[in-house]
Amino acid sequence: MTKKAKRAMTGAECSAEAMKQINPDVVAAYPITPQTPVMHTFSQFVADGAVETEFITVESEHSAMSACVGSAAAGARTMTATSANGLALMWEVVYIAASTRLPIVMNVVNRALSGPINIHCDHSDSMGCRDSGWIQLYSENGEEAYENTLMAVRIAEHKDVLLPVMVCQDGFITSHSVETVELLDDESAKAFVKEHEAVDPLLNVENPVTYGPLDLFDYYFEHKMQQVDAMEHSKRVIREIFDEFGTLTGKKYDFFEGEHLEDAERIILCTNSTAGTARVVVEELRAKGEKAGLVKMRVFRPFLNEEVVAKLKNAKAVAVLDRAASFGGYGGPIFMEVRSAFHEEKEKPVMINYIYGLGGREMDTTQIKTIFSELSAAANSAPGDLGSVIRYSGVRE
Amino acid sequence: MAERPKGWREIPIGGKILEAGNSVKYKTGDWRTFRPIHDPEKCINCMICWMMCPDSCILVGGSECPAKGKKGVSDNPKLGNFGGFDLEHCKGCGICAESCPVKAISMKEEKEIKE
């Protein structure tokens, strides 16, 4: 049995601890704001000689991701971390990392994109990367950020995937809050992530290869099709890695993790730290005999339509919570996917989208209770009488 | 260029090129809209076109070049003569025609030639 240690750590420290155990060949990061304590903590490990990583402090986030692309193409196991506007500045190269099929793992501390200027939690940064071709894992707390980071390395580097992976956690709420976490011992973690095997490394002079040539209309579409295919394969690989890692921790990991779904009539689907808040309310309602349930989304890309349908189809009413707005769209990014997944189903629950928590606005148990009571009303509403499908929780009128 | 381009299952992922030096197989001549036409009657074999061509598409012929016997064509096997165009790589920029001092090269639309 794997030894597990209980420690009091912030979410950012958990991510850095995972990076320490992974001991990547190269980490390239921008060293000042909007950087987070993930890199602050990791740079201390570098200074202390706790890792053998080549740590490159670059002059911008654009350069950070560019250095990661070069390093991963060279054949090094490569990681980085960023947040909010830092991720936005990486944008161009984020796409290049995915399309060049480089298995970079990046911790993203979810924070609002300016403007107006804001440094607090929402998911507009990573949700904006939805279509960049990165796999996205979301973490309820520091322990999950740690676990997802270890698993991300294996998922990214799998020969049937070879895609970069973002591991997201909520800014401040998770990244700066101390909680008790259980971590694997170094040996178990290292054995799990295995040695990195580079695919077509640029530094192999015996077999010279070209990265990033001109593609244009004659092959670009074919390379995009390969990315589509890799995402499809990742669905199987992620499940395999979840199961394998579960044998180490004794936990069960899933794309959508349900609680009390066996008879739940009203379900909240959410992600990251809000799942913890919602769970408190679900347990309170359950104690009163109310049939409330929770679905926590761990994986947003790839998105498993069939699984979200299986988890939600028996409910009467579902609230999908989005911590990001898609201006002019029909609801937030998670809602659009979930609602679309049900298109082919004859029987489907009433579905309401709640946009909440933008720019770090509080999402407390009172708001979750309100959502559950609105779900009761929605479940009993006459057809056409539902009212607004897109609602906003926590904004002042 | 003539063979069917490969499908997405048949090519390396990520746009990588795994075979070193395979750019020699990439023919860029089909980018061309205008084709250079050489008039051996006017050509004085000064080779200014060869100097100016940005794509090294002016071929150098020996003394047995197509213009053999014409004015300015050298019989000295050590000297280069105008030897035609590399149409697999010529992109039809027209610099050769523009730089020719005796207007021995003219540009003609590929469409017309095909017709």
C-alpha cells in the first residue's frame, strides 16, 4: 500500500509539490504577477536543489509557453504554470503547443481576465482556452490539484494522446487556502509518472526531424483531424489513468463525479471549489430527506456527452453552474455543452444555467440553497412557464 | 504534385517532418500564374536572368544548350549558357523578364498555355 502523508498546504503548494515529485526536465515560467505561488514555491525547490529541473525565468508569458514548446520538442519533460492574463498572453503559443502535439503540463490558477482589472477567481481564463486543443482537468481542492497534476503527465505523454494538459484550480479560494491534504510518498509518485520517453525529439541528431513547418491548405486540415482523433483517444486513456491512479489513492476518479444520483431529483452540476460548497448544501438537504444531488465536472476537454447524460437524465431539474460568461452566447460554456448533450434524448430534465462568481464574487451556501429551491419550482413548472433559462447568481440589480 | 496527397491517418502528427531533406520532393512550380517564355533569337546569353532569379530557376546549360549556334552562345564547355527554366520550382515572379536587357524573356499566363 502506498504511504500517504497528511499535511496542511495551500492549493498552489499542492501543485508545486506534485511538480517536485515529477521533477520535470524543464520548467519555463514568467516570475512576476500574474504568476502564482505555484511557481514561487517551485522556484524555492529549484534553489534548494530539491529538483534537477532546468528552470527558465522568461520575460513574458508568451515567452514562457514558447520556451516550453521548444523544450518539449527537444524531448524534455516540460511544465509551467500561469493564471488569468498570463494565460491570455500565452494564447498564440497555447494553440501551437497543442497542434505541435507537445505533452506540456500546465497548472492554471483560475482567475478573472481584466478588465476592469481584477485578480480574483473565475474561469474566464481557462474557458477561453476551450478550443485550443488542450485537455482540461479541474480540481475541487488542493489535493485534487496535486492528483490531477500527477495524472496529467501520464495522460499528456500517452502515445495515443500526445496533447498538452491544463490542470485548473480556483484562484485564492483553492490556491491560497490551507487545507489538510493527503499526498503520495515521493517514490510512489515517481513510479506512477514513470520516466519520460520523448517522441521524435529535436535533439536526436541520429534522426533529424523538422517541427513547425508551413502547412497551409494542403495539410493543415489533416493535422486538425489528427487532433480531433487524439482527443477521442484521450477519453479512453484518461479513464485508464484515473483507474490506475485510483489503485494508489483508494479513490475513484471520473469525468463527472456524482453524489446521491441514485434518486436525485434536483442536481447541481459545477466544477472546482464550488463543488465543495454545493456538497455542504446537498448533505443538509439530504438530512432533511430532500432528493438533492451533485455532479462535479473534473474533465471539460474532452467532454463526455454520454456520461453527462447518464448522470443527469433521471433528474427532474438540473442547474449548471458556470463561473464564466460567454457574452452573446446562450449561457456559459459548461451549460452549452451539457444542454447540447441532451439534444438527442427524448426524456430530459429541465435545465437552468447559473452564471456566478465572476471576478471572485462570493458563492455561498445561501445562494446554492436558493438555486435548489428555484430548481424545485422549475421541476414543477408548466411547459413554457420556466422563466429565464440563463440566470445570474450573486450579481446586484 | 500529380499523386493524391496523403490522408490524415497517413502523415506524421503535429505537422512534423520525420524525413530529413525531403524538401527536394516539394515542387513549388504550381504556385505560378505566369510562365517565362524564352526567345533564343533575342537572347544574348548574358546570364543576367540567372543572377537575378530569386529561386535559382534559370538552368545553366553547357555548350550543347538549346540555344547552341545562336549569337552569344559560347562553345567553351567551361562557360555557362542559358539552359532553360526549372518549371518545377519557378513561381513566375517575372524578375527574369524584367531584368533581361534585350527583352528575350516574356511572361505568359499559364491558363493560356494550358489552353
